Amino acid sequence: MTADAENTPVRPPVPGPRPPATRAVPAPPVGAPPVPTAPAAAAPAAGSADEPWGRVDEAGVVSVREGDQWRVVGEYPDGTPAEALAYFERKFADLAGEVVLLEARHRGGGASAADLRATATAVRAKTVDAAAVGDLEALRRRLDALLLDLEQAAAVENAAAREAVDAAIAERTALVERVEQLAARDPQTVQWKQTTAELSDLFEQWQTQQKDGPRLPKSAGQRLWKRFRAARATIDKQRREFYSELDEVHKSARAYKTTLIERAEALAPKGEDGIGAYRDLLDSWKAAGRAGKKADDALWARFKAAGDALYGARAERESAEVEASKEKIDAKRALPKRPRRSWTSAT
């Protein structure tokens, strides 16, 4: 050995992997029959259907098989391998349950396809790198098929929704046009009781459509409501003005009819002689106009009572004349009858 070789330090060996610990098997007693050994099981082919979906190593690390690859999903150090697999298999069962529920809701109908698609998309995202043990690839294929169906169903729903919105806009437009027609009429020719009832009915229809019908685009809804509200405000203003003017007419008629009543009552001392003047007052009464139903009824009762007094006086005179005439007739009948002369012809 050379001097250089002697001066070169010796490199320690790198330790290799430690072999697994083995447990000593006690030797059978002398003369005992040999113990039969089980044949070794054949390892399943990689990615075959018989291969389990999960495995657990000695450190409690759990992996899931996806195709030909194994992916670590988590650790379960405080339990047995069977408990570790069961825990992550339950995670997979939860995901599978969500898929089953989505498929059932889609088949059953009634649920919005757009909402189901959003939920299915979120579940599909959870299956990627999911901490679960099971056939995740098959679950993703089911979700992909479901998402395709939901996309088509959502397109049909969107078309139906657009048709419903168009129909709702047409219905609201018809209400607006009818209200505008009412607002364009001459207030003096309007039957306000009927118009007020129709306006209330149109407003109730608007509220019902707004509550139960499809939601209109904001711009269309605001534009239609602005027209409806403006026409309704016009009608309300016209109605207030009409009744205000009508109140003035009623007030003037009440004052005039009260004057006629006072003049009619002043004719009472004249008795029958006041009937001619009363008839003139009656003509004026008919031309005075309305004073309001309740006021008219009360005023007419007074005016009629004044006329009844005059006509009552004439009735009393006529009754007295009838009685006097009857007495004369009775007195004449009571007189003795004169003998009737008989006339004979000359011979």
C-alpha cells in the first residue's frame, strides 16, 4: 500500500433499507406432523376490476386507485387499516349519495335545471383529488353525463322562460293601454263609479301579474309601470276635479232649492189661491239641478209638504162644495111633490 492510499480517509457505507422485522416461529415438537402451508395468492393485475380501490401502508397512509395510479388521500394513524379504509369509503359514499340525489331530482322534474347544473358542477369539482376511496372515475363519468342532460334541459327552460316573459310583457302592455284609454276620455262624460271600479280591477290585475308572473327585465318593467302610474294619476286627478266641481254644483242647487222651499211655504196663507204660484216654483225646482241624493230627498220632502198644504186647501173646498150640494139635493128631495096637471085635448 502506498503512502497516498494510507492517508486517504475511509468513507462509511450508506445504510440500505432496513428489512421488515420477522417474528421467530417456534419449532414444532419432536414427532409432531408437519404444519401445512397455504399457497401464495396471485397478485391482481394493475388496474383490474378485482383490485381494491384503496390501500393502507404501515404508517397509516391511505391511497386510492385511479386507473393505473395510486393517489394519497390522507392518513389514519390511530386505527386499523380496515378502519382507515372504512373512513375514506364513507367519504366516497357521501359523494355518491349527492350524485344519486341530483339524478333523482332531475328525473322527477320540478327542480330548475340551471340550479341542478350549478350543484352538479360543484359536486363534480369535489370529486377531483377527493379525499375518498372508491371508483371516483365512474362517479365523474356519471356526473359528466348528468351535466350534459342538464345543459340541454336548461336550454329548454331558458327558451320557455323567454316566451313566458314575452307573454307577461304583452299582458302588462294591454293593462297599460287600457288605463291610458280611460285617462284620455272626457271627464264630463265619464261614469265615475264604473270607471273607478274598472281602474281598481286593472290595478289588482297588475299586482297579481307582478306577484305570480315571471320577473320582467328591469328596464321593461319600469317603463310599463311608469306609463301605468301616470295614467292612473291622471284619472285620479280628473275624478277629484269632477267631484270638486260637482260639490259646488250641489251646494248651489241646495241654496237655490232652499229659497224655493221658503217661497212655497210662504204661500200657505193663500190656500188654494197659491197653487198657481206653486206650480211656477215647481218648474223652477225641476230646472234647479241635483243637490245630492240625501240633500235632494230632504229638500223635496219640505217642498212637497208646502204644495200638499195648498192642494189640501182646494180639496177641502171641493169637499165642502160637495157636501153643500148634497144638502141642497137632499132638501129638494124632502119637499112635497106637487100634483101633476093633466092636459086633455079639446073635442
